[in-house]
Amino acid sequence: MNPLVSAALAGPVLDPVVDLRRMLALHFMVNAFRAGTVVAVLAAVVGWLMVLRRQSFAGHTLAVVSFPGAAAAIWLGVSATVGYFAGSIAAALVIALVPRGAAGRPRSQESAVIGTVQAFALACGALFVSLYGGFLDSITGLLFGSFLGVSDGQVIALVVVAAAVLAVLAVIGRPLLFATVDGGVAAARGVPVRVLSVLFLLVLGCTAAEVSQVTGALLVFALLVMPAAAAQQVTARPVAGLALSVVFGLGVVWASLSVAFWSPWPVGFWVSTIGFALYLVAAGGRAALTRWRRRGADGRRTAGERRPEALLPGVVGA
Amino acid sequence: MTDADAPTPAVRLDDATVRLGGRDIWSHVDLVIRPGTFVAVLGPNGAGKSTLVNAVLGAVPLAGGRVEVFGRPPGEGGRDIGYLPQRRTFDAGMRVRGVDVVRMGDDGDRWGLPLPWGAARRARDARVDEAIDLVGAGAYAGRPIGEVSGGEQQRLLIAQALVRSPRLLLLDEPLDSLDLPNQAAVAALIADISRAAGITVLIVAHDVNPIASALDGVVYVAGGRAVSGTPDEVITTPTLSALYGTRVEVLVTSDGRRVVVGQPDAASHHAGPHGHTHGHGHDHGHDHGLDHRPGGPA
């Protein structure tokens, strides 16, 4: 056995430099970090928009749908990567067909349609796995993620798709944000709200398929929602929020890959747990800060009879 | 509204008809709004006030007649028009600052990423700051828009509509959902801006009284038709009775407020479906129905 692998199996020596070097001496770990980094950046940017657009449920469904896609691909003997993307993009188009309100906002039936798509997709996934016949391990991998088997080819595919998606977002980002925050006015200004909404679902589908390949279909939220939601707790500035979301995403992925390498527990668990902890800290910190400021403002108001707004120069991070 | 050889009207409707979902919302409407005037669109719920604004925006096609905005077909004057849709408030979870919302009014419809530096960026920031100062929103523009009050949101949205220095401001129920002091303050703000900058303002309102003193004219939409003129000409017992086709009475209180009594609501006029279909149609759903009630203000 390779001495480095046996060293890895022996556990960390708790010297960061030595442990990091031992971990990155293994090619599969290098690829895991490469794939994780690409996916974290993409998920953080797309997730920030998704959280603002309140399309988390759609995002979750698009991720879940990548499971039957991948299962079907394996059953048919095609690359699982193709299956992930095919499933998510097909589901994105189905959800895009749901009629919308005038201002581009989803109507109430959207969540019902999405839920239906999701249940059907999961059932199809179970079917494909059973048709394929053996190797139950692959279900766990598809649903809860595995980072051991990321090939060089997959890393390249992830990079290409992520670059394409980010390029599309760079072009449509500003009108998309306008349509998200203020659909009626955006439409009156000639922003194609409906087209942007479909484009964003496709972007979301590609992203969900990418993230699924690292975290598994069920744990996509760990990277798509948690960093973005935590960043939005901290700041309401668009540029700062996006940047912070990326920083959080990278932190979660790098930390969880490192921890998972030395622990017997799956990487999906670590990604979700670290992401959840991050969100709790951000939300708790914001709540505490708001309360503290309010108390401060009340105290000063009774003293000086001034409006609380005048005493609050911009909220958290503004 | 006397001289016929005035400059090109800000808004002109010639024999205009809008038909939505198989019924005429209003028909054969003639209307001239001169540049720089402050005009209110009044009428009962569901009479087609928002539809009138949408027709001027070019968002609703005409079934007959013509609409012109500064002498051009509607929809071509995008930069000339500032628009405030019927509101929508931002809920508390909307984590975008007021200043970002105002900025979107300036360049939110442009593709690609904005350059973070340069003269264009400085000019844009100056326009945004100016609009925010104009509505007096400087103290809270840096806060997330979901966390400021309804009146503060409305001021920020007016700043958003103003940021490109439009020549025509279309405001759909900007006073709706504001409490009385805020209604008066926002109405005064709009009137001041209109006068100071020479902007034509078309404001859809429930109640003429908070804005009456600033108005140059009113358009009263009811019964599938519309009449325009000064408030004293239009909000009168004979004019409104003719418009509704039934007897309504206008009372003038000692302080000059006009109250319409015995006003039938729009739904009884149109046999069509109750929830009308022009896309902004939540007129019926709310319970603010001041003018639904017989005896409510005009």
C-alpha cells in the first residue's frame, strides 16, 4: 500500500501543514477539492439569487430530480454526469411551464406543481435503481454524495458548465435582480421578466446538477441555500452579499472535505452540518444585533425624543 | 385647459377603447393631459383606473382609438416615463437595501455587469443620491427595504420612479395602504416634485381629498366611460350622475372636501366577472373600499 494512504488511514497528526500535505498527496482528494471549489462558487452565486427569489423549493426539486437522471444514466450505461444534467434541465423546463402572475411572480399553484414533479422524480429514481439491479451503494452515493470518485474528466465538465452558467449570469444578472425585487416596474421598463425567469430556472437546474455530483441529490441545499442564506443574514448589499456567500461556500466545502477525509462519516453530513452551523451563527448574530440596537435606540429615544431611524445608520453590514 | 394650440400633450387619448377578457373596460375615451400638470384618475374599484395607466404605458393594447405619450405611441417613451405600480409592499425578508431598489430604477434594465468605477458610475450614484434626497429618504435608504415602514418604502419607490428624470410620472394608488398623515405627506411630496421639476403626474387615487389642493385636473372613470376637467367641473352631481347613468350626489363640506353619496360600485355596472382580468386586478380583493361604500369620498 502507498505509504501516504496508510498514513491517511492512520489518522491526523493534528499538524495542519503535515495533514494538509498528506491529504493533497492523494489524487482523488485533489480532485475532490477542485470539484468542491468549483461547485461551491457556482452554488453560492446562484443560491444567493435563488434565496432572494424565494425559489428554494424549486432549487431543491431540481436537485432531487438529478437523482433519477443519474440513476437512469447508470441503468442505460451512459455517464452519470449526463444524467444529472438531463434530469435537472428537463425538470427546470417543466417548472418553467407553470403559468405566472402578471409581475412575474409565481402563482400559488407553482409549489404544488413542483412538489408533484419532485415526488414523481423520486419514484422514477427508485424505479431506475431497481431496474439496474445491483449495487445498492450507488443509491447512497447518488442521494447523499460521495467525493471519492471524481475523475479528471468530471472536474473539467464541472468547470466548463460552471463557467458557462456564470457567464450567462453576468449578462442577465442585473435585469434578473430588478425582475426579482420589483417585477412590475421591471416589466414596465421593458425587462423580459418571463424569459429571465425561465433562464434562471435553467441556470438553477445546471447548478443543482453540478452540486448534486458532490453533495448528492438530497443535500444540495447545504451548498445552494445555507451559504447564501447566511450571507443575506449578514448583509443586504448585493455585491457584498454575493462575495460573502462565495466565501461561506468555499469555507464550508474546504472544511468539510478536510474533516470528512479524517473521519469515517460521509462528506454530505459534514457539508450540511458545517453549513447549518454557519447559518445558525449568522441568524443568531443578526437577531442579537437587532435586539441590541433596538434597545439602544429606545434608550436614546426616551432621552432625546428622536426617531429611531435617524439613530440607525444602516442595518447590519450596510 | 383652455388653449387648443398648447404644446404637444403629455398624454392624449382619442376615442380609445380597451377590451379585456371579452368586455369593454371603458370605451370612446377622449383625454388630453397637458405637460407639467398634476392630474388624478378617480373612480370606483374595478372601473379601469389601472387599465388607463397601463394603456398609457403601452402594457395594454387598445381595441380602438389611439393613445399618444408626448406625441408618440405608448411604449416608445420608456425613458420618459416613471412608473409606480399598484403596491405591493416589500415583506420583511427582502434583503435588499432601499438604495439598491432606487438604483435599479436607473440601470436595472441594462444587460451585463456595471463597471464598479469611472465617470458613468459616479454620474449614476449622483442621480441616485439626488432622487433619494428629493424624497427625503436619506436617513433610511441604506436599510433593507423590507425593514422600513410602508410610507418610507413608498418614498423610496417614488425615488426609483424619479431617478431617470422622467417627463411623465404614472403613479398607481401611491397613497393606498398609507396611514392618513403619510398620505398627506406623500401627496404633498408628489405635488412639490411635479411643480418644481415640471413633471407631468398622473396619479390614480381612491380619495381626491388628500390631493385636491394640488390638482390641476381629474379624470373620472366610471360606468365604462371617463370624463376629465377640473375637480370643480367633474366632481359635481350632474356630471357624475350622467357618468354613472344613475343619480349620485356630491356634497361639498364646509372645508371644501367633496363627498360622493349614493355611488354605485363598479361591479354592478359590469355584468362581467367580478375579478376582472387586466392583470393588476386585485381591486376587488381588498377591504379598503372607501368608494365601494355609498357615501364614501370621491
